[in-house]
Amino acid sequence: MANLFFICSKNQWRSPTAELLFKNHPVHLAYSAGTSDKARIRISQKMIDRADIIFVMERKHQQLLKQRFDMTGKQLVVLDIEDNYQFNDQELVAILEEVLREYL
């Protein structure tokens, strides 16, 4: 079982939507957090350490992680999904299903 960690800015729309795709998944466990001080759930080193694969929505999230946390040995994937969607938006779900196909 792989721990998949999804990160966006405020952990309100994109990363929780990605996490929801993996609810009750038979192989992967997913969780999410945000990089902002105003995030619903704020990212921590403990969350990073627990992750097998870290997915960030934008390159700015990748840069923030590398500046603030020890990312040694972590697999980091940039999804390039801009902050243009609401939680569980059908277009966002379709994009996530496409880019995460090999994990779903």
C-alpha cells in the first residue's frame, strides 16, 4: 500500500478532491494538506515523512516544500492544475482521473 499525499494552497478544493478519489481504495491511502497559513489542514514534516509519493498541484507548491521541509528521498510529482476549480468539480475530477490513472 502506498501513501499518496496531495498538496495545494489552502486544502479546500483541489487536494481534498484528489484525496476523495482514493476513498476506500483497495491499494492506496490518500491524504491532503495545504501550504498556506490559512490552509484547512497545514502541511507538516510528519505528513511528508509518511508519504510514499507527494503530488503538488502547482510548481509553486514544489518550491515551497523544498524551501521549508526535508524532502530527501521523496518522490514529488507536479500535476500542473491551476486553482480554477471548486471542491469535487466534475472538470477537476476528470483532470485528476486522467493524470492519476496509473494510481487509480
